[in-house]
Amino acid sequence: MPLVAASSFQPPFYQLNGHAQTIVPGLWRSGPAVAYERERLELPDGDFLDLDWSRLPAHRRVNALAIISHGLEGDTHRAYIRGMVRALNDAGFDALAWNYRSCGGEANRLLRSYHLGDTGDLTQVLGHALAAGCYERVFLVGFSAGGNVTLKFLGENPALVPPQVQRAVVFSTPTDLKSSAVHIGRLQNQVYMRRFLKTLRLKVRAKAGVHPADVDLTGLEELRNFPDFDDRYTAPMHGFASAEAYYAHASSGQYLAAIEIPTLLVNAANDPFLPGTCYPVAAAEASAAFFLEIPAGGGHVGFAEGLPDGPYYSERRAVDFLTRETPG
């Protein structure tokens, strides 16, 4: 019954609530400098992904790789990603942080982009990383949208998960996309909603410039929430009949029971992005592999401890879960 009974996380005294614990780390944290080596992975459908590697010298490496998936409209240069890369490197792991289509600084080629249930691209990244034959062990780390992709990947067809993939840890993950899409549209969350829609609108306009026959910009500025945006753009661009169909397909909560490798989900109780359906207590209690930790604080992709520039609880907890002899 891997429900973590208590969390040791304590937010800084000056971050008084979930909004502060979400916003302050994002604004104040510069993040560690990471010397990435960028690689472009060409995909079978004619598109590409930009991969950022942080490889250790041979004498520091433990022959293990961590693959890190970022959040919605994020990228590999976000402070929370670079902080995790540093922590994993310090633990002896090579790290591979990958940018979703259109998130690496250059627009992707196809009409489609990325979505929160797109496990196909994670499969491509993992297969590419394993093809060189350098790694006996692989760990998966995901934040928010990347956490949902990671959980779905592990549970939707566990027989196809390569044996090298041994553990996973995800943070601030919306396991129920429909309720999450509604929840983040609440009045108190408008600062986040506006920020997401600003960059998403820019990407839709860019798509219209390249694929004018396939993208109608009429009414784009009037879209004010995820259900409307996803119904108008995300769903049809990725082969779904509606936002409702997209959320039903992409939500990771329905796959948790099938996960076979030790996997930890850490969702703060005061996460302003997550409704109650994103705290899958029953799934953890019924599973031998799926662990759930619900700290009282942490916000959304926050988990700062002490000074804003880290290290962060999410980094310490990931390394602990991935390296301890008995997971938990």
C-alpha cells in the first residue's frame, strides 16, 4: 500500500500559501548553469525533437540515465529543469532533458505540436537514448504536463516499457485533465491562465502562417480557458474529435493501476492547479508500485526550501527515491 504516510517537506516561512509557493520560485530562481549538448532527433513523421544532454565524465558516471520531461509551455532551460539536471548529475546520473515539439526555440514542421498524452514522442526519445547501448538503467522524471505523459507511458502498455527503465518520479501532475482544465480556469487562477494562453496563441498564429489552410484564427483572442482552446485547436490538430475526447484519452489517472515499476507522484495539497481528482489515493493504496506523496505545501512545481535558488525538495526527493535500495 505505497501511500507515503507523511512528507518531510517544509516550505520557507515567507512563502505563505500555494500561490506564493508556485510564483516565488518561478520568479526568483535563476537556476544553476548547465552545460547542455544539444542534439536534434529526426522523427519518422518528418518532424524533430531537440534534446539537451548533460553527460558526466566517465569517472563520475554510474552508468545510468535520467530522462526529464518539462511542463506545459516549458522547455529544458527552465530553472526547475536545470535544478533537477544538476541534482541528478551530482548523484552520478547522466541527464537528458527533452523539448517537446515547438518548445525548443524553433517551431516544429508539422501542423501538429505536442499534447499532454503524447507518449509517442517520449517513446522515441527513450528508444534513441537506449540505442547507443550505454545505459543499463534509465529513470524517468516529469513535471506537471511531463508528469502526466510519464505516468501514461508507464501504465498504458507496461509490457512495452523497456527493462532498462527501472523507476520514475513525477511532480505536480494533473492526472485528471478534464477537471484540471476547469480548475485552472477559476478566477483565482487567472494569472496562470493568461500566461499559458499568451504563448499558446503565439504558437497558433505561427502555425497559421505555415499552414494557412488548416488553421482558422477567427475568435482566437476570445478564448479564455483550456476547454475552449483545446476544443478549437489542441484536439483537432492531434486527431481528437473534441476536448472531451482528448482529455479522456490523455489523462494518466486511468493507467496508474497498471504501472509495474516503482513510481512516485508528489502533488502538494495546496497546488493551485490541481483539483481533488488529481490526488489518486485509492490507486496508491491498491498498488504495489505506484507511490503517492501529498505534502501540505509546495504549490505547483515549487517545493522551494530555504533560499529561492535551491536546492529544492523536488530534487532531493527525486534523487532519494531513484537511488534508495527499497523505494518509498
